[in-house]
Amino acid sequence: MAQMNIPSIKCKIEIFCAINPSENPKKVEVAIQNIFPDCEFEIDKFSVHAYSENLNVLEKIREAIHSMQYQRIYKRTLEKNWERNTTWFYLNKQAAFAEKIAICEESDESPLGPLKVVLTSFNIDRIIEWLIFED
């Protein structure tokens, strides 16, 4: 696989996820780690918050966007949710647990609740561009 040109742009990547009473918090953590390796974690009884400032953690997302031809759906979602220097998207939690990347347009598309991925950067437009378009 070709080395990706990861832009040197400061970006905060946060992943939020509720933990349902029927769920094992460890499995929720694994689901996040499957898609976003090398994140820091804060876990309490009701939620998981993972974060990183390293764009490398978005490599699997970027790869999926390009290999699955998801550019249009991600572009639309990221632009629709873009406010000032932040944008976000949902991923299906069960798919993530199975190491698959499945974007959700609505939170209820993921039966156990989605992973909400929030990107914050003063160059958010460049981050979106890097995620969506080939080098």
C-alpha cells in the first residue's frame, strides 16, 4: 500500500459513543480501536470518549472512502455538519466492532447507537479535502 501524504495540519479527532446497558464497555473500546488505532481513551459507565491529535488515526477512514467510492456521501455529510472549525460524521458501532467502516447518515441507523467522530481544526476545509480527495 502506498504511503499516504498526511498533511501536517493541527487537528483534534474525537470519537464519542454511548454505552448501552446491554453492552460490554470493553467491546465498545475495541470497536473504536479497530477503526481509530492509537487513541487515548476515557471510559465511564455510560460512554466512551477517544481522542487523538494525529491525523494517522483517520487513515482507515480515508482508505475506506477511496476504496469504497464513498467520496460523495462523506463530502455531503462533512459539509452538512461543518460549523466554524468543526465537522462530524457517524459510524456504525457494530460494523466497527467487525472492523468494517460504515457511515451512518442518521444516528438511528446504528441500532446500538453510532460512533460520533468529531474533527476540529482551523484548517478543517483542508482536512475534509485530504479525507475525500486523492493526493
